[in-house]
Amino acid sequence: MEARGLYHIYRETEVETIALRGAELTLEPGTWTSVMGPSGSGKSTLVYVLAGLVEPSGGAVVVDGEDLTRLPPPARARWRRGRVGVVLQRDNLHPLLDVAENIELPLRLEGRGRTQIRARVDQLLDEVGLADRRRHRAGQLSGGEGQRAAIAVALAPHPQVLLADEPTGELDESTAAGVLDLLATLKAGEGASILTVTHNPQVAERADRRLSMRDGEILDGA
């Protein structure tokens, strides 16, 4: 996945805020990249644009030679469901579904068979250590359990890329370390490229490659 000269401008009445200013980034297969920066530096916007949730004002997101920004919204949504997993700071889980049902949902949307879905859900519940919480809803989980469940949901369709926006933002240090250990384990086992955007040095230190972000630009070195 490549970000090529990404710009994004938020407009409210006559006020313009430039969130991305020519951001450039390449995510190599099977690597963990961290982009570190303060609040307001454009990190969350970067995740939303890379995931195809927000259209950039300029530039392109290219995966395997295909410019995703040129796809119509329905095609972009289909691409995202199968190729990119997204973990946001909060509200990752459907509150009316239990953990297993949340993991099942993207697989059902893809039309996977019942046996295949059951096997994938069981595998991911084991990998994230939530097999005994499969029938609990989001409100019954701790912060760390909720993030682990969110990671399982994001990984369900075997995405090529996992994008995580402040994945440890509301967790204590010990719980955050457990989530980071999980990401490292899953990178090895699932083979997905991981991008974490964060203001937390503890997160950045775990990545293979560390970049920084200031005023919508991505710079070498955190």
C-alpha cells in the first residue's frame, strides 16, 4: 500500500483545515510501521483515507498498482472489506452483538460458508485469548478485551493491511503492552502489514519502522 502525495482539507463554512499536506508512505508486506505525532497532526485522517473511509482532496492510495481513490464508493467498500482491517480508538464493536458475532459479521458480508466462518472465528478467539468471552457483548468487556476483540474483527477476512488508530489510547500500561504483544504475534502468524498511528512512544518502539507526523506531513524518524 502506498500513499502518494495525499492532501485532505476539512471545510466548515468559510474555515478550511488542512489535515494532510502531501503525505507519502509505503507499507511493505509483513512489516509493522508506526507513525507517531501529537494530536491534530493528521494521524487519524491518514488512517481514514488509507482505509478508503474518506476521499482525499488530492493524491492517491495505491495497492498492488491500483489507485483506490478512483474507484466508485461501492467498489471501494467491497475492496476494504476484504483487503484492509481497521481498528479505531473506540466504538470498534457493534454493541448489540457478542464477540463471536462481531467477528462473524465481515465474513457473512463476504458470503463465506457457515463451516468456514465457524473455523475462522474459533481460530481468532484463540489467537486473541477471548475464547471464554465469545458470548459477551462490548459493554461486558474490559478495555483491553475490547481492543483484542476489535483486532480479531479487523483480521477476520485475512486482510493484507491492518490499520490501527491509537490502539492503546485508553489502556493502562500493562494492558497496552499485552495488546502490542498480540499485534506482534499476529503480524508473524497472519502475515499482514500493520500501520499504527499514535502519540505513545511505547507503541512506536514496537514497530519495524518508525516515522513521525507533523502538520499533515510524514517525516522519517519518530
